[in-house]
Amino acid sequence: MGRLNVNLCGIEIDNPIIPASGTFGFGYEFAQAYDINCLGTFSFKGTTKDARFGNPTPRIAECYAGMINAVGLQNPGVHKVISEELPKLSKCFNKPVMANISGFAVEDYAYTCEMLDKESQVGWLEVNVSCPNVHGGGMSFGTSPEAAAEVVRAVKAVTTKPVIVKLSPNVTDIVAIAKACEDAGADGISLINTMLGMRIDLKTRKPVIANKMGGFSGPAIFPVAVRMVYQVANAVKIPVIGMGGVSSAEDVIEMMLAGATAVEVGAANLINPYACRDIINDLPRVMDKYGIDNLNDIIGGVK
């Protein structure tokens, strides 16, 4: 076992770096730029039971220290993901991949997870109960401990692979929701998803995106993410994946000290397609700088 290896819900990965869902497509797009097998794994584009066109445009806008997006879970639907996207991915990625799943009803989550659970390429199911950009689902499940737990129980009843629940920061008590998911059988927690934000164009006097509000991500939310990862990691016994504004190897170390077993990188991929590769390459240098022999030694190192 190397100094970068970590164990994520029973599966050992070469390093803790995971491109976040929605910022890495289905992987093969980035494989044209570099060998994506250097990644620990990646979370592929959010997938729903049926195909979705997503929200109207414009739906992405840059803003100070980050970006706002309201893509709205555009995806081809689970059956095309299985028949078209995963075969393409298998040609360039030889590790287990993380399937990111969303829904608009508990039954949707269960159906989609059951379908993807059968795929040998899928190592983990990342169940997104935290998307702020869709109506009638997504974040509505992640703002209530009872609703989040209901989704977890339904998914666990039809799957055998590790279920990681992706939580929203747009709540009053993140710990209560994380603990409810753990009690319902979740194998891991990932957080945070984007924060709900809005910007207005002064010239047009209209919101910069058609959805009016959207998910705010990027370096500006990093301190909030570290705080929530710390709170949740100290409240649950299952692994935590930290994300939110991560853009450097130093950020990864900070997230792991807060309690993260692995770290997802999101908006940084849209600025620099080589971001995850560069962070992995830089991790040994940063570890040496701070006297870290093995990443497992620092997980939850701040109490």
C-alpha cells in the first residue's frame, strides 16, 4: 500500500482524488487530454431514471471566486448511460467508477441505483439528495433527515454496492441529516454540494442565469465545506468524502485533516482540465513539506 492509497468504503484506491460529478462528464472526454487512470476514481455525470434536457440557457455564469450553475441534471437517462456511456468509458478507464444518481421520487432513486448496481464497472453509488437546480426533487430530499433516510433505505434495499449520500449545505443542521443517513444504512457521506446563489446583471437588470438561482461553487465556498466536513466526520462512523472549492494539494490535506477519507474536485476541472492530475502529482511534495508520511495518518487529524 502506497503513501497515497486510501480505503473508501471497502475499496482501496490509489489516491484520494476524485473529480466531482458534473465537472468530468463520463470521463472519456478528459481521457483525450491525459491518462485518467491516475485518478483514485471519478464520479460521473449525474444520472436520472429518464433522460433530461436540463434547464434553459444561460445556465452557467462566472462570478467572484467561483461560478453559478443551473444545468439541471442534463443526462441521457440510466439506460443510455449503461448501453452507451459505460462502454466508451471502459476503453480508457480500468478502475471502478462512482455512479452519481439523482431522482424526483424515492422510487426513481431506487430504480436507477438498482440498474447501475448491476454494472461491474460501478464501484460506488453516490446518491445525490442535494441538487439545488431542479424542481420537485433533488435538494428537497436532502433538507430533511426523514426524507434523506427514506431515500437511503429504498436504495439499500435494492443494491449491494457501497452507497454514499451526497448532502446539501443549504440546511440548518448538516449533522442531523448525515446521522439520519448513517442510521438508515448509508456506507459513506459526501459533502458539500453547491450552495444556493444568485447574481444580477446590472445592464439588463436580470439574473445572470435563466433559472434565476443556481449552485454556487468554487474557492469561495471552501471554508464552509471544511467546516461541514469537520462537523460530519466527528459525528458519524462511516467515511466522509470532502468537496467544495478544492483546487490544490494543500486544500486536499486540509480536507483530510478535517476528516475526509477522500476528496472530490469540482469547479477547478472547468478552469483547468488537468487540475486533478496536477493535484495528484503535487501531493507528495506537499506531504513532504508538512512531514506527512502517509495520508491515512492525517484523516481526522484535527479534533
